[in-house]
Amino acid sequence: MKSAALFDCVKSINDTFRTALMNRKYYGHRLTATRSRSVVLDIIIAVGTSSAVGAWFIWKETSAGKNAWAVVAGLAALLALIKPFLNLPKQIEKYSKLFVGHGDVFYDLKAITTELARVRDYTSKVQEAHDRVFQRIKQLAPEDDPVINENLRRRFFEEVNREIPVESLWWPRKPGRKGGK
């Protein structure tokens, strides 16, 4: 393979490797946050349900307790009405799929980058693995968030830069330069 083509293939793999880790972190965070929201909603609804009211009879004995209980019960009723429209179980399922999928892509690309560093060439074995990874990325793409939270993306991009600096990856000699990288 000519040096320009080799460099382009390795650049594509290295960039995708780091992006896969960023995506894994992003969707892991989204999954955790969505699960937490779901749990908090469930707790508030449970506390404010009519069956819980009997257990909180003591609250009804004071005026502050009556007011507090009215707010809790009202909030619980409102959240119970809104929760189905939030569709949190579907979001949790989606983020679980994306977290696992981007994790698989990351670990496949980690094996490819390790193989590239070992053989220092874009072999047919590397190309086949690379093609499989890109097929997997194409399958995940329609599920990705249509609008990415830019603050989270930037945060995880910086984490990836610390964990996998560009210099830590193998690079062929850049076309037109003597030496490596």
C-alpha cells in the first residue's frame, strides 16, 4: 500500500477508535442520567400515592404538614400523569443499546489499533476487521441522538484526549516527510 493511502487508512482507524470511546462515554452518561430520572420519578410518585397517604397520617396533624402533603400529593399526581409521555423505558433501552454498541466498536477498534502497531501495515486482516466495524457503526448511526449535548461531547472529548493521546497511537510515516508520524 502506498504511504498516502496507508496514512489515510490508519488516520481513519485512529480517529474512529477515539470517537468510539467518546460515544461510549457519552451514551453511558445519558443512560445513567435517564435511569436516575426514572428512579426519582418513581420514588416521588410512590411517596405521593394514596396508599402512602395513610402511612403519613402524622403529616395531616399540623398546618405545615397539610400544606406540605398537598404539594407532595399534587406533584406526585402530576408526575404520574406526565411520566408515560416521557417514555423513559424506551430511552433507557435506546441508551443501553448505544452504550453497548459503541463499547463493542471501541473494543474492536482497540484490537485493530493494537494489530496495526504490531504489524505496522494495513493488512487484509486489518481491512476485514475495519470493514466489520464500519458496518456496525452504520447500524448504530440511526439510533444516535439527533442533537448531541455539546457540553457533554466536549467533556468526553477532553477525557478521551487525556486517556488516548493521538501521539500514543501508531502512525505510518506521513507522505512527504522523512521519519515517523
